[in-house]
Amino acid sequence: MPARRWAGGTVAFGEPQRRRNPAPLIIAVIVGVVAIFGTYLLLKPGGDDEKPGNNAQQRREGCVPLVVSASSEKAALLTELAGRYHESGRTFDGKCADVQVFSKASGGSTEALGRGWDTGRDGGPAPDVWSPASSSWVRLLQQRLAQSDRPGLVPDGTIPSIAQTPLVIAMPRPMAQALGWPKKPLGWGDVLGLTNNPKGWGAVGHPEWGKFRLGKTNPNFSTSGLNATIGAYFAATNRSSDLTSKDLTDPKVISYVKGVEAGAVHYGDTTLTFLSNLANADAKGRGLTYISAVTVEEKSVYDYNQGNPTGDPKLFGKGRKPGTPLVAIYPKEGTLLSDNPFVTLTTASDERRAAADDFRKFLQEPAQQKRFGELAFRSFDGKTNGAITEKNGLLPDHKFTVIDPPSPAVLQQAVDTWDTLRKRARVLLVLDVSGSMDQPVDGGGSRMELAKKAAQQAIGQFSPDDEVGLWTFSTGPKLTDVPYTKQVPIAPIRQNGARIKQVIGGLAPEGGTALYRTTRDAQRDMLAQFDPTRINAVVLLTDGRNEFPPDNNLDSLIENLSASEEQTVRVFPIAYGDKADLSVLKRIAEASDAVAYEAVDEASIDKVLTAVVSNF
């Protein structure tokens, strides 16, 4: 669960530039860890394909301390390997190293390093070693440091890799086979063609699959989203290197990338949203109706097919394997690598640099590389392993073009301009104003006061041409009363954003929680105004459980919410405080092919709302 974001960059074309405030979006990336077990559907704010990370680590007393910040998808594995390193009794220059790994999303760590690591804000001690998922993040950091006249944190020269995994377009096997997989080269052009074809999958003989639906994460949060965005820009130029600033303003390039984005069902901070929803749809026999494709790393295809969408090594072999597995399409136009760079920062002491060099060499040794391979990473020099097989949906012998990431300045501009090309949103914000929202919270204030401030902030994170409206809900003195108020009609934020913030500022808590009736009618109202060119969604914040006897039928609600193949209004619930009905909110999210977020700690509500907005 966290986009933002990057400062700088000039946009030289027609649509208004998105005016998101970078700070809250970045914070949302930093603070959260996805907590998904069982149905995988309850999310905390996270990012960068964030997955369960740190294991308890034994300290190696009397040794040189070495702090490693690792991207979320490999932090648990690096923790395991650090334990193996300690147990080996290995030394360097007659000294031993105490390696401590902590998980931090690549986007969040890029931001933290770019502004100067703050232990209180960013968690953990400042790292000596930084290992994001991709070198693209290193280039973005270099650009941010150069803009602030603070170069030099990243060493010059070639940065070593500890493992690789390419970006792929993951597709349910029958769909990929209908396009010619595994023999026919496929890529972004095929995605664009199916997205723009009014027949959708009917164009290849499968009208029962409906229109083409793309799952793609936000490039400000997620490495796969970042690499997919850059890959689409390159595909539009028919090149695999030397992307320029001029390319990003070329009308043909703009049209191509915007066409790809038009197929997105929604965005988000982590591919786990899509993979977990797909796993649930597959369990219900709907593996071909939720999404047609999702841009992920190659190893995520393997994880999904093993019944472990989280990729957590501890959960390997414990989940249900899908009835309809995914396969990997390696874009014929070229793709980017998540090369897992091992960056020893220049702020590390000479002693810690020596320790880092020894730990890096240890990770590159055959025994540790074998462990990476068991989890479907390629080796640091790009070699495949036994887990990468066609049976597992992967093509070990497929030759693909590796795209050379653009310069730091162009990469930054590409991320900035994505905000002008992404699919627009039509969102109804529904806020619980029942009496329990008046409950005081630790640190001062009430739930309502914190929620109002966070909601006002979230409104400011939409683009001027995103369409947003506001409802509030609580029960009235009579059971016949309509338990919600349509406060502000849906309209472009440029027109009604100030009014929404004003109304939110004046809200006061009273009454009970009419959760079911409000959710039912909110989605029904959105369906009546459905816009197929936009992401249609309801964001529902509540701190309680249903207290409206006239509508107390959860099964009926779930049936009403169930996503249709052509018109889907997703409901993104937020469980606010420790009394919210988490199990019900998870069912609501699952029924509408969305995801539930959790803010048990009321003080985190601003970060959670920011993570929710990343879906749009």
C-alpha cells in the first residue's frame, strides 16, 4: 500500500499536469508493509510491490555493524542469507561483520536518501548499503541529489548486481496462447492493439473474455510500474536505448503510451493487489474475467503459480495453486531488468565499506546464488535456473532485448509526464460520520479530526481533471431516514475541490453506522453514471460495523457489489480504528475486485488515504 511525486520536469503538451503533493504520497510508501494472508486481501499502506520483509536477526556482537536497506520483495531472503553469512564465521581483514537487513520499498528509500535519512521518519538507522529492486531508482536518486546540489552519495562507476529478474507482461495461459504464446513474439503493441480494438478479445476469437483489461501499478510506487512505464515509452519510439526528452513530447509517443494506459483497470502501490485479486477470482472459477494481463517481474509469475502471490519464502508451498496459471510475455520491443543493485553508499566508513564488499561477494557465491534461483531470481550475471521453466509459465531460452534505462533527467521527466497520460478517475468519497468518530485518539484530537484532515489532504492529491464527489453517512433518529447525505456532486476537482474540502471541514459526528445501505447505494449511484473511459470507484472510510437494521443483509450486499465484466465500480474500504469490521470490509473489497486497507492506528489515516489514492 503509497504516488507523488518526483519534483522537476516540464510537460509540454495539452492535458493539465497532475498536481499531487509529493510529501504525503512518499510517506505512504515508506510506512507500510503489506499484510496479506489467506485471501491476501487486507492491505496496509506500502509500495514497490511490498511484501512481508524482515525476520528476526541474531546480532553478531563485537563485529563491524553493516546496515542494509533492501527492497521489500527480497528483504526476507537477504535476512535469511545474512544469517547464513553469520553462521559461516566468515571474516574480512581479520574482522567480522554484523549484517542487519531491513525492508524498505524502493520508492520510499529513494525519497529518504534524496532528502537525507531521518531515523524518526524513515525508520531504522541510516543504511550503509542500499539495494533497491532496480538501478532505475539509483538513477532517480542521482537526479534528485543533483537537483538539490547534493551529489556524491552514490559512488561513481559500475554498481554490482546480486540477482536479476526482468519485467514481463503476465497473462493467463489461455489468453496468451490465443495470441500465439509461446512461439509468437508478443509485446506492448499487442496490448495496445487489444485495448483499442472495440471487439476486445473478440478480435482473436474469444468474445466471452470481454474487453482487454490491464493491471499496472503506479510508477511512483512500484518498480514494476516504473519499468512498465519506461518500457512503453521505449516501445513507442521503436528503440531500446537513448530515450530523450524530445521523445517524451512527441505526439506519436504520447498517443501510444496514453493508449496503453487506457486499458488499466486501476493502478495502486503494489502488484500484490492484482495478484491477490486474481487468485481469489481464480478460486471462484473467474480466472479469465478479472484482468487480461498484469505487468510484474518474472519471479512474481513463478510465485503466483506456486500459490504464493506474496513471494514470501516462509509461505512457499502453503497456498493453493491457481487453476488458470499465468505465463510470462517478454515484450518483443524490449524490457527492463530489476537488477537488484548493491549500492555501498559513500557515507559508510572505510571499515563498513570493506564489510559491505565482503557481504556482496558472499551473496554472489554459487551457494547463495542457488538460493536466489530457488525463488526464481536469475543470477547476478543473468543466468537462468531450474525454477525458470515453461511448466512454471516462464521461458528460460527466450532471447529478449534489455532496455538501457534513460539518463536520470529523462527518467525523472518520464515519471512526471506519466501523470498527464494515466487513465483518469471518477471517485466517490464516502465518509463515516457516526458518533463513534468522536472518540479521542492517542496524541490528542478525535478520530473525526484526524480523518477530516487526511481527507482534505487526499483531495489535493487528485489531478484537476479527475472527477470526485463526497457523501457522508450515519443513521438518523428514524429508521425510515435515508442514512447518508449526498454532500457534493461528482465533478472535476478543478471545479469542486475547494467545496469538498470546505464541507469536510465542517463535518460533525452523530448517529450510528449504516454501512450496508450506504455501500449498496453508493455503488449503485456510481453505476448509473458509469464512465467507461475512467477508473470508477468508491472510497469508503468507516470506524464501525453495520448498525442499520433495515438493511442488515450482508450476503445480499455482496451479491449486489459483485463486479460485472463490462461495468465495474470498485469499492476500496478503509478500516479506521480497532472497532471497524475488518472481515466485512474485506468481503466488500473482494466482491468488487478492489482491496481493503487498514488504519488501526488512527494516526496513520493520512498515509492510508494516500495509499488508496495511488489506485487512481
